[in-house]
Amino acid sequence: MTSKTVSHLNDAVQHFQSVLDQCPVSHPDHAAALTNLAYARLKGYIRNDLEDIDATTSLFREALALRPQPHPDHPLSLHNLAVALTWRHNKKSTAADIREAAKLYHELLPLCPEGTYLRSIAAGANGVDYVINGCNKLPKDASDEGIHLRRVVLELCPLGHQRRPRTLYALLQSLYTRFTQCGSIDDLDESIKLSREAVSLLSDGHPERDSYLNELALSLQYRFDHQGKPNDLDEAISLYEEALRLRPVGHKTRDSSLGNLGLALIARFNKRGNIDDMTQAISLYREALTLRPPGHPGRDTTLNNLALALQNRYRKLHVIEDLNEAIDRYRESLRLRRHDHPERHLILSNLSASLCSRFMQTRENEDIEEAINLCRESLAALSSLHPDRPSHVSPTLSIEIRASYEAGRMLGSGELIGKLQTSWDDLLDHGDDPFVLSFPPVCDVHPSLTLKAAIVHACDDQDVVLSDFLVDCEIARDTDAGHAQLAAYMTSKMVSHLNIAVQHFQSVLDQCPVSHPDHAAALTNLAYARLKGYIRNNLQDIDITTSLFRDALALRPQPHADHPLSLHNLAVALSWRHNKKSTAADIREAAKLYHELLPLCPEGTYLRSIAAGAYGVDYVIDRCNNLPADASDEGIHLRRVVLKLCPLGHQRRPDALYPLLQSLCTRFTQCGSIDDLDESIKLGREAVSLLSDGHPERDSYLSHLALSLEYRFKHQGKPNDLDEAISLYEEALRLCPVGHKHRDSYLDNLGRALIARFNKRDDIDDMTRAISLLREALTLRPPGHPRRDTTLNNLALALHTRYNEWHVIEDINEAIDRYRESLRLTRHDHPERDATLSNLSASLCSRFMQTRENEDIEEAINLCRESLAALSSLHPSRYFSYIWLQEAYLSRYRILHDPADLSLAVENFRLASGHPTQGLPSRIESALRWVAEAERRQHDSSLEAYQMCFELFDSHVMTRLSIISRREAATAFRGAQSLPVDAASCAIRRDNLRRAVEFVEQGRGQQWSLASRLRTPLEDLKSASPQLAQKLLGINKRLSHAQGSVGSADPATADRAATKYRRLTKQWEAAVAEIRNLQGFS
């Protein structure tokens, strides 16, 4: 907590996990162990050093379950879980978490006396206050559960609490909304009561007082409409007038206040007939109309209300100008209303009434004819909104197509998807000839029926013909009624239809317990209706909907006929929850569901078409590709799942390849597995091949492939990888000319790669060009640029490298200055700060060797120690800190000749050479330098250094495919060929003849291995263990075959061969280890 060093956190978590492992559930300290581990993990999550909060929350939840009331630690466990949920909400915005946290604090606060420490932290800004604020920002929810939550939050805000007005507002809004949906006057009364309190708590100058006044006035006006109490209307008008005064000319919502007050005055005029009310209403609407000019989305409403006011005044005063203007305003409003607008029929009716009034005064036939036509149009519009309206036409035959999207048992009559009416006479006119009835298309499919019609005698006993499925007639009736109401909701968008549909489907579910064969279908119907309401923002709770779909899926495992449909339903619900809440876990799960679903949906099926479309798999692919990079095993598994959803030829395949190759490359940098890097390169090559030369993102893909090749060069030392990386960086740079936003990055990358090649080949052109590129990059990253520190570091590296070649003091001085500036710009928790510390240390060492300034070498040593302290034990960059720390000690030894410095230098040689997550070429180089320095200084570690060289050489050359490439790898290091002789000579000088013989034999063994790795005599082994002999022979044959692709000119083919060879080499070494356990083969 004090140092903020992540290694301390990791150690703490390991200790606490160990304690938990030693405390099973029955142990009296199990809850305490859970709490300690969870608390440490939570601190890491808060500081962004741990990503997983879900496991932490589960640990706190388990601890709470073990400490029920009246356990003395029950309050503490309530608080711990509430804090974890609050932090998860803080970073993931999961509404369910803030709701649960509110309920936990509601239980907690009465258990914490005033003045206690737990009360002080629970009631503070990061506790209850945060939860209150978060709950008040939740979307409006008029469900019973939503209103209960609002009541809980209000109890957390007692009288005098600063957030009580906002909390009152959220509750009164939900109650008011439930009243409009369900009509309970108790909800409206309570909403008014709460609103009065909220208004009383706000000062006259409060910036939100106008909104609270409007909300109270609207509730009073609704109660007047519901109960007719004049006092409610008078009070509403007074409140609207006060709100309007708080919204002077120029206020952004003045037009709404004008409209609200105008409607209330019209209502009072209709009640009392006071012409002053109507005159004021008209004046208000005229002002509102000026604030809603042509093009304003609310202009049609204001036009309609002004026309209504003028029409009402005409009925009182009979001034023809009022009526003419009313008709004109209605016409303009009608032109602005879409034909499918749910209230268009009202304007049609109002305009018709105005025309009738004018006809009675002017006797113009055109007015009455138009009025009749408008009424007919209004009735037609109402018929589309209310299909159950009775018809008074001649008897007809109604034919319906109903369908169940479930392949299994059908619940009810099914959902209505097509309807046709024809007369009985027309039907019977076909005689005995079959005929086809066609229906409107459903999802681009045109359903039809082939029928024959004939007159038959009625059945005497109609009970005999009842179908078996009518036994559950109540369930069937409720299901069909639910489908009818849902269909009406989908066309009319009236929430009342949705609420009734949900009630019917809930009733069906209540009648179908878990053991009922239709339980899964009942779950699905209820969830589907709720999902439609959620999509249209008429229902707020998606979590219950998702749980219903999940329960249905659990009841339909593979190979259930409706398993695919249930997979799709749950995936859609998760996608919509992600769409509105951006919960990463939902989109991950949806991807896995679609991965399971698509193979179960044959091409051409309806389910395949909707699952594979823009609102199914494509949405999931896009959102998964936008998730933050995740190099964990689970994160990479998800990327593989998404890639399988994008087969060859899929337009989103390049976008799916990129996150996977990025994650693999990141995991390589964290864990050092070469297989991850090889796969990343393979995927990078495929992605680049899929992008045309003009593709806007080709430069990014080229750059990432180049970076992966550069990493592999550092790990394995293959020159071809570095050459290819430079070529790719150059192509990316050509795609980003001067002025391109990414040019600075590609200049930086190419400069860094050229430095690496200079270090390998000493071509001065590479270094000169690298410095030129990095200077240009620095001009594109002026002070204040977020990546300036990186370019400063790379330029300093280039200057330092050139100094080492030509020893121009200006180069090393500028390098040190650049490193210092880079370090000042780099945060202390930056993941690459250690590299800058190490590089600055190396530069100070170099200057010390020329200037003999002790301050330089002391600073260099301290910088390396600081770098090591910031890195975990297996971090790959620890290697560089070891290298530069030994260089610092060795530099000081050369000047001061203190043996302690030489010992410290040797220790860091030992650590660098043995660091497991660094590439073998680098470790071999450090081991060879160790040998050279130990020999030069006659140090006791020389034999150990030689032994390290042999071990590293053996591991390195065995990663190569062919005999030739292994020889090239062995001779690529200066002094490698004479290593066995030099090692033996050293041992002889130290009077260690046994080690001398061992070194000679070891050298011969390596040479034999280089020449004939794959030709192992098997005769003796066959007699001792035929199975092992056969196993080794098979591996040898596959190794021989793997060498066949070594000469391939195609880099991708060569990469695949290298990966295969390494895998077989590991198998070969495992087999040899088994053989050595046999008697006589050790």
C-alpha cells in the first residue's frame, strides 16, 4: 500500500490464498481467510493492478453467507461486499451492482451506531453517498422492483441529507410512470406528496427548481384529469407559472413550459368557461410556436395545441378568423405527422370537427365532404392500431396463419404471422378445384395454403372433434392472448399492450411449473415479450429477461430440437444488455453461444439467417473486437472463438485476426513462450494478405507484423526476421507520408529496428539513417506529446550506440540528456520505465570510463537497482537490468580495483545468463562475456561460466531445423568454435583434470549432436525397452521429415516448420529423459 509495487501485492495474494487453502469451509477461520484474500485483491483492482473483480466479489459474498446476523462481523461483511460491488459499478457501470450495494447499505447502517469507525466510512463520500448518486443516475424504472430500490435509496437519505431532493425526484418519477401504465391513484398521490417535499427542499435559486415544479404540476394535472378536483388544476397552473418565471426568454426549455401552462389553461377554460384563460393559452402557444420554427421536432404538437385553443375560443365567441386559423394550423400539423404516428388520428378528428363547424356557418360543401373523408381516414388509422374493432360488413371467412418458432411441443395456437379475409361465396365458387391463398411476406418468405372447399353436414357431437391440445385450454388461451397483445404492441407501440402481454405470459408460466412439459416454452414467451419492451425502452430490467432465457436453455440441452433457438434467444438478450450497459462479460458469453449455435443451423434456414446477420453474429464480432486487449488464457480463448465466427472470406476476418495476434504477442512479452509469438506472426501474415494496398488500416497491420518479427529476432537471433521487419516498417512508413497522424510511430519503429541491425552487422548507414528518422520523429512529438518519452529514449539509444563505435563525447552527452528528459516524462508506474533507467545507467557507465567522474557510476548503479525493484522476478526486462548493473560494477572495478565490485559484476552475469524469459542468443552473449571477463580477471567463476555456455548452446542449436542451420547458429557467436578447448585449458590451469575431460567430452558431444542429431543407435535400446525404442524411432522420423521445409523461400512456411520442429524436439528430449531412467542408459 505504501510502495505501490505490484510484486508486493502478488506476494500478499499468494499468502492469503495459501491461508484459505489451509482453512476449509468447516474451519472456524474460513470467513476471515476469504475476507483477507478478497480485501487484498480489491486493493489491487482499485489501483488497476488486478483486472478480475468478479472473483473478489464472490469471496466477499461467501464470507457474508458465513456471518449471518447476529454474527459480530456481519456488519463488516455487509460493508466489504458493498464496497466491492461499488467499485465494480465504478469501472463497469453494472446497474445490478449499484442496486445490490444500496440494499446492503440499507441493512448495514442501522447496525452501525453513530460515532463508530464503520459508520464513518460507510456513510462517507466513497460509501453510501456514491451509491445514492449512482442509483439516482439509473434509468427510470416503474417496475415493483425498481420502485422498491428507489424507496431503499430514499431511506439512505434522511431529512437533512444533501442528496434527498434528487432521490425523492427519482422515486416520484417512477411512481408517476407506474400510474400512467397501471392507473393506480395511490401511486399518483404518493408521487405528489414526495414532489411537494422535494420542492420544499430546494431554494428559489436552485438550478433544478423549475424541473421539480413542472413534475409536481404535471402530477396534479393528471390527478385532475383522473378525479376532477378543481383545486388540483389551480395549483398545477400556479406551479407551471412559477416554473415559467424561472425559465426567462432564451432559456432552452422555455417552449416546454409555455406548452404545459397552455394545456392546463385550456383544461380550466373547458371546466369554468373563463375566456381570459383561453386568451392567455393562445398567447402562450403563439410564443411557443416562435420557439419551435419549421424543422423543430415538437412543432407539430404546438401547432395542434394552438389549433385546439383557437377552436375552443371559436365555440365560445364564434369569431370566424379563429376557426379559419385553427383549420390552417391543423393542416400544417397534419403535414408534419408521419402516417404511422400513433396520434395522427386525433388531428384528423380535430380537423374534421373544425371543418364541420365552418360548414355550419358557411354552407360550403367542400368542407363537409372533406370532414367525412377525414373521419373515414381516422377510422382506418384506428383500425390499424386496434385490429379488434368490430366490423359491420357482410359475413366473411377469416383465415389466419399461426406459427410456433419452436420445433418441439407447441404452446397455445402460436403467434399470428398472416391473416386473410374472403367471403364464403367467393370460397365456394371454386367448386371442387383446389386453389391457392397467399399471405403477406414474413421475413422475406411468402407463405401460402392450397385449399379445397365443400359444404358438409355439421357434426352432431362437436365435443368429439376437440383436439388433444385443448385439454390445457386455460394455458392455451392465455398464451394466444399474450401473442395478440404483443403483436398489437409491436404495431402500435402502446405500452399498455406490452404490459397486458407480459401479464398473460406470466400467468402461463405460473401455471407451468418446472416439471411441466411447456415450462421452457412459457419461459421463452415471457422473456421474448420483456426483451421487446427493453429494446424499445419501455421496460428497464433486462437481467430478469436474461435469466428467463438462461433457464429455458438449461431445460433444452443438446440434442433438444429447440436447443439452437434457446442459444440464439440468450445470445440476443446478452447482446442487447451489452448494447445498453457495455458489460464485457455479456458480449464474451454471446460470442461463445453463437460459436456453439452456428454449426447447428444449416445454411438457408431462417435461424441461420437471423443469427448470422447484422444484429446477431456481426454485432458480437464487432463488439468483441473493440474489447480491451486481454492476454490471459481466457481472453485469448475468446479471440479464437470470435475468429472461428469469421471463416475465410468473411469481411470481418481481418478485424478478428488483429485482436488475437495482438493478445498472443502481449502474452509472449509477459510469459516468453515462443509458440505464442510464432502464432502471432502467422496470423499477422494472413491478416496483411487479406488487406489491399489501399486499405486504410494496412499500415497498422504491417507495423504489428514487423514488431512481432522484431521480437522474434531478439529472442532467437535470426537475421532474416529483422530484415523482414525493417522491410515491413518501410512499407508502413511509405503509406504514411508527411502529415499522416501515424507517421511519428513508424519513424520511431523503423529507427529502433535499424539500431538493432547495426548492432548485428555494424553497417554505419543503418545507424546514420536511424538517427535521422528518430530526429524527424522527435519534431513530430513536441513537448506535451504523450509518446515523446519513447522517441527520446530511442534517439538516446542510437546516439549511445554510435558513441560506443566512434567515442565522440558529444554523442554520449546528448544521449544522457535525452534519457533524462525521457525519464522525467515517464510515470513511475509506466511499464517501460525500467528500460529507460537501464539505458541511462549504461550511458553513464560509458561516460564514466572516459571522464572518471564518480557521480556518473554511482548514479548508474542506483538506476539499475531502481529498475530491478520495479520488475517482477520473471519479467523479461530484468535481463537488461542485470546486464547494465554488471557493466556498472565492472566499470567501477576497472578504475578502483575493488574485488567486491568484480564479485557483484559476476553475480549479475550469472543472473543475466540464467534469466529464463529472455531469448537464448542474448543469454549466450552474456555468458560468453562472463567467460571473457572471468578469464581476464582470473576469477573463480570461470568454470561455471563455461558450463553455462555449453548448456545455453545446446538449448539454442536444438531450436534449428537442419544440420546446416544448427552449425550456423553455433558459429554465429565469436569464440564459440574454440569454446571446448578453452574450457578444458581453463580447467587444467585450475588443476581440475576431471572437469577438463568433461568439457572435452561435452564439446565432442555437441559436435556429434550438430552432425547427427537424428541418427541415434537403437539396437541396445530395443532389447531393453521395445516400446521406448519404437517411440524414439517415430520421433526421429518425424524430425527428419520436418527438416524438409527448411529451405522454403516462403517465410510463413518456414515459420510453421520451425514451430513443428520445436514441438518434436521437446518430445525427443522427453523420450531421452525416459531412456536415461533405464538401467545402463543413464
